[in-house]
Amino acid sequence: MVQLSAGCKTVTLQPHPAHGVSGDLTLTEKLRRHLPWITLVSVLLLVGLRDINFLSPQNLVTLVADVVPLLIMATGMTFVIYIGGIDLSSQSIANMATVLATISLPALGVGSALLVIAAGLLFGAVSGVVTTRLKVPSFISTLAVGGIALSVGQYASGQQALHMDTEQRRHAFGWVTGQTAGIPHILVLALVIVAIAWFLQIRMLPGRTLKAIGAGEPVVVASGIRADRYKILAFALSGMFAAIAGLMFSIRLSGGSPTLAEGFLLPAIVAVLVGGTPLTGGVGGVLNTLIGTMIVAVVRASMLYFSIPATGQQIFFGLVLIVAIATTIDRSKMKVVK
């Protein structure tokens, strides 16, 4: 049950009918809720049986650190999928961010991070405005905005790879690339970002409103709450997180390119969906995406252990995406599928 207040009005969203009259979850719903954990443990054990060293703490820390940009991108995308939308601009915004970070580093130093974050926030907000004000479906609006971001990255970079000055990079972002007691700082930073996103989702009014929109937007609108503002916020957050992911790419690889983050859009969507946040929205959230990202990371690593060629990875993620959508989507919200 979700309760929201708008002036003197209080909105109460009742549990989904599948939960029963008392709000108790059915056996199917309980299994679906725990499916991400079950999947993660199963995949870990499967790869661990192949090579026990895979389950060593240091290897797992390295594994998670390697997917930090993916985790951050997927975390931002969670907010859009949480309300029943989709963001196809994340990869292009991340690519653009790598270019902006690289070319602004000499002049702005660590301030280049603020420029990148602001740019991502702006592009995400534009997607939200186009979706809400012009009533353009989110997959079209974000695809279009992503095309603009791609063009900006190509123009700014001259359609070529750029490289950061080593000393400037160390002076501005050396703390990000370091580690303490074997724990990479970039991993700690990512977990802090995820924790902030979780707090926003669970403890703050905007997060609870986004859940309500995903669960039943007509009820939210009827209550007098301006849902469009919160939907724009969701897209803006997604754009900002995508830009931060791009910044992480740029810092780790010491440069930028309009294609540096290519191939990360599909895994990011898969991470959100296999984590238990369905395209119909209203359930799941940031912690689910953290689990989903771990599943994606382990699956990607398992392809190396089982000698699956790189050309087959996108095929595999495409199949996983179909299965994830089929098993998590709430069909009660979709009377007709087109």
C-alpha cells in the first residue's frame, strides 16, 4: 500500500489483486520476489563449480568493480522503468559524457565532473519534457534525445578518440582510481551513489510518488498530484546517472570517444529487468537493480569460463531480455499487446 499526500488529499494505492484481499502475496508473487536472489546464487555456484577461485573474495570484488559504470547507468534507468517508461538515451549520453569530460578536464579540472553531470541532467530532463508535455512515447523521445547526444559527442570529439593528460587526470581524479585495503575507491563511490538513489526511492516523497505512478498513474493524477513533474524528474535522474557512468568510463580509460560506452545499453536494461523491476513499473527498485547488475556481471564472466565467443554475448543478452520481460511484466496492466 502506498500513501501520498497532495495538499489536503491523501492517495492510497491498494495492493495488486494478485496479493489477495489482505495484501498477502500469493506463492507465485513470493517466488517472483526472490527470483533475482535465487538466480544470482545459482549462477555463482555454477561458475564456482567450474573454477572455485572464481568465488574468492578478491575476485568477486574485482568483478563488481569492473561493472561500476554499468551499475550506475542501470541505477538511473531504474527510475524510468519504475514509472513504466524506458530510456534508450543512456548509452549515448554516457558516450557524450566521456567526450565532455576529456575536453573540459584541462580547463576545469575536477569541475569537469560537474559539467558532465549537468549535461546528463539536462538531456534527461529534455526526454522527460518531450514525453510528458508533447505526449511522445518514452522509447521515441529518449531515442531521439540519444541521437542528439550522440551528435554532440561526435561534433565535440571530431569523431575520433580523445586522450586525457595523465598528470591532469591524476590530479583531478586520482582518488577515484586508487584503492584502500584492496577495495577500489570507484566501487565505494558506486555503492554510495546506489545508497543515495535507494534513499531517494524509499525514504523521500519523490521516490514514493514514482512508485505510485508506476502502480497506478491515473489515481495519482486524480488526486491532484502533478505526476508530470515527477516523471520529468525520473528521466532527469536517468540522464544524470548515465553521465556519471560515462565519467567513470572516461576516468578509468583515460579518455573519451563517441563510441566508448557502446554495447552497454542492452546489459543495463537486462540488469534492471532481471533484478525484478518490470517494464510495467510500480515494483522493484534500486536494490533489485544492484542484484540484477551482479547477475549480468557473473553471466558475462561465465562466458569466458565456458569459452562462449564475444559475438554470442549480445545474442545471449537478447534472449535473457525476452525471458526477463516475460517473467516480470504485470499483464493485468496490459489488456492488449501491440
